[in-house]
Amino acid sequence: MKPLSRTTSRSAPAPLPSPPAVKWSLIALAAIFLAIFLLLPLINVFAQAFARGWSPFWRALSDPDTGSAVRLTLMVAAISVPLNAVFGLTAAWAIAKFDFRGKALLLTLIDLPFAISPVVAGLLFVLLFGANGWMGPWLEAHHLKVIFAPPGMVLATLFVTFPYVARELIPVMHSQGREQEEAALTLGAGGWQTFWRVTLPSVKWGLFYGIILCNARAMGEFGAVWVVSGHIAGETDTLPLRVDKLYNEFDPVAPFAVATLLGLLAVATMLLKAFLDWKGRREL
Amino acid sequence: MTKSPAAAAEIAPPSNPLPGFNLTLGFSVVYLTLVVLVPIAALALKALGLSWNDLWILGTNQRALAAYQFSLTASLAAAFINALFGSLLAWVLVRYEFPGRRFFDGLIDFPFALPTAVAGLTLANLFSAHGWLGRFLVPLGITGAYSRLGVVIALTFVGLPFSVRTLQPVIETLDVAVEEAAACLGAGRARTFARVVGPTLLPAALTGFGLSFARALGEYGSVVFISGNLPGTEIAPTLIVIRLDQYDYTGAIAVALVLMIFSFALLLTLNTLQGWAARIEEP
């Protein structure tokens, strides 16, 4: 299973001349579907957040528990995204530049987290580090708390965002071949120098692309962190969990107000992606 | 003339001179083991330590069976809608030039960028009786929030990009000349599509279907908002969460095992499908 691949650069090929009526009704159908199903939900988040004016919106955002949810969300992403990016780079180097037995198996194993329900992913860590888990007694004896605490949330996020960078980088690095690196080595460059000066620049857009997708998922993950979070306001709530908690309190504005932050994250992700597509196309 | 050993070595394919193979592969395998494989092994070992009888009863009792059934039905429905609209969207975005094409093309990835909790929250609101869509649909008897239909809507939303993004590259590589040849030989548009375009797109369409189905089966975040926890709207991941909340670990593990078996079977099917699709893409 592979995640979405990058939108490739394309100019529409000269198609068979469709009758204009067919062409424009298909375009209209597609545009209406996208506007209602994708655009309207986003606009609705902001409309509901401001439905009663500025003051309830501001009250929800200035709540200290929301502030701490922002900090925890940023912390979880700041730990899990770089780790998975380093893994993505090493896995892509080994898989794209070398031939070895078991490569197909390794690729399948990298995809595993995509196939496993996030809720099950959370459960895996409960069984490993929870009070009744394998490491539970040892952790308790050393007064360490992983489950229902931030470390468990970082681990669950690492698991669900594990394949993102690797999956994005492997095809990019593979398509580069290894002639450039071989030339650099022949000219006397060291291994690290070759990596930093030759390989990294040639895959940088693919790497950034994987990182922003990984980050969007890390900050927005719900199921996996729900299971391992202690649901303590101000301590173990990330932004998506905070949205859920406010929703269950039947507050009409607050969950949408907090959701605008995640909506902005989505918009920023989309804009960055568009920028990377444009940059990548220009360099081709 | 016999070649000297030195000349033979020059002719033989050069060995890979790139450094770092052991380091990168070693790190990758260790990291994969720690982050992914050890946790999965923890579940497997825990399950082995439990009574098979308990697992079987908790994994197949009436509530669990109802949850699997609804999970499968709703995910299939969502994947089917995605295959249908995904094909339409991919076709329109690749083949037609129109104002705003770039914008709509970028918009396709939106469900990947938007946290699923926010998707569930806003969709539930849109389709509720006072929402922008619900105020027209609810009087017609279409309740798209806090209902089974709502779950299908949420699952369709989160899976949409998979089917569009797997079909787009294949439509791009379609050779227009083949369609023209079919047209020259007297095939109508419908027949050209059914006999020439359709079979080429089939592996990608099935892959997209499988990917959005797999995503839907595991999805929890968006569903929890739109299902309203009403009877009949319980999916398998929801049941796991409910059992964990009651500290019923055996019950949660039983459902998780069934879901994992589904996921692994799907992953293998998808790998096979993608191999097939790759062969068609590169004749």
C-alpha cells in the first residue's frame, strides 16, 4: 500500500474532442461535488467558530487548557516528525541505492502502520507499557509513566506516521539512480560529503513533501492518541482531543474555535504542498 | 584469446561503490523493529497468553459481529462511492482544461491534510437539522448526521484522495492514439470506454478502491463525531475503544485481532494489485 503520490506535473494531453455538452457537464459535476464535499466543510469550521461573534471564539482559544493542548501537539510533532524523517532517509538510501534480499519484505513491513487501525495502534502500546502490559510492572517500579501520559502519545504518533517520509522518498531516490553519487565518490568526495552535497539536494522537495504530510498527520492524529491519552485537561490533551472534549460538553462554539487552528494547519499544509509542486516542476 | 583475470574483472559489472549500506539498513531495521514490530509482537504474545475460548466468545459475540458487519458495509459503500466519483474527478482533472483546474486538483488532498476529528465535527454540523446541508436534506428524510448514513459520509470523505490519486497517473499515461484508433474502427464513445479505456484503468481503480476501503475500515476519528454513538452506528474501532474504557482488555484484543487479520489480508491483496497495475503501466 502506498500513500498518495505527489501530484505530477502535467499539461492536459490533446484529448479526443469530447462534445462540449459532455465535457462541461462532467466538469460542472466534478466542481460541484468538490465544492460541497471538500470546500464547504472547511468554510463551515470558520463559520461556526464565529457564529456568535468574536468573544466566545476568543474565550475558547485563550483558555489555558487550549494553550496547553497547542503546546502538547507541537511537542508530539517536534519529536515524532524528525525521527521518522531520519528513518525515511536511511530506509530510502538502503532500499533505493542497493539491492539486497528481503527488500520486498522490508517495503511491506514499512507499510504495516498504514494498514493497522489507529485505535489498534494505540492498543498495541497499552499492551506494551500499560499497567497490565509487558513493561508495566517495571515502569511502575521505576515511577515512569508512559501510558496515559505524553510519552505514550509520542510513541503512538511515531507508529501511525512511521511510513510517510520513507514512502515519499523511496521512489524519488530510486528514480535518481546512483550515477551522481558514483561520480562524486570517484572525484574523491567522502561518503557524508556525497550525501550532503549530492543526494540530499536532489531529493529535497520529496523530503519536504513527506515531512509536511507526516507533520499534518502527527498533529491531527486522533484514534491512536485517544487510546493512550489520560484525557487530563491541560496535561494529556492534544488539539484534536481537546476538540472532542469540548464537543462532548455540548459547547456550540468552542470545539469549532479550537478546530480553526487545525483547519489553518490543513490550509498551510495544502499551500506548502502547492508550493513544493511548483518548485519541483520548475527544477525539472 | 583468453582474457586475463584483470580484464575479466573490468568487464564484470562493477560492485556498488556507495557507502553506508550496513549503517542505513541496520538503523532502518532496528527502528522498524522498535517502533512497529515489537508493539505488534506485544499484541500477539498477549493474545497467546489469553484463553482462546474467551477470545473467541468476545470476538464473535452479537455486538462484535454487528460492529464488523457495519464496519464492512459502511467501508464498502464509502469505497464504492469513492471509486465512482474518484474516477470522474480523475478523468476531469487530467483530460479537461478549465478555469480553476489547478485549484480543484490541489483540493483533492484536503482530506489528508485536515485532521479527521475536524472532518467529523464539521460534517456532523453540516448535515445536522440546522446545518447548511441538513436544513435542505433532513426535510427530505435524508439524515446525514448521527446516523448510519453519516458514518458512510465521513468514511467517503477520508478515503476520497486515494482513489483519485491512484487513477490520475494511469489516465495521464493512456495513449490517446489507441482511443482514436478505436474510434476510427467505428467504435462509439461508450464502446471505446468499455472496451479500451476501462480495462486499462481497472487495476488502478481496484487499487484505489482497496486503499480507501482499508483506510475506512480502520478510521475512528471522524466517525466518533458523526455517529452520535447511536445504536446501529457502532464500527469495530469504536467497540475496541468502548471495551478499553471498561478495562475489558480481552474483549478489546479479540476485536483488534479480527481487525488486524482483515488489514493484513487487504495489505497482501493490495500489494498483488499494485504489482499488476505496475505491469500494465509499463508494458
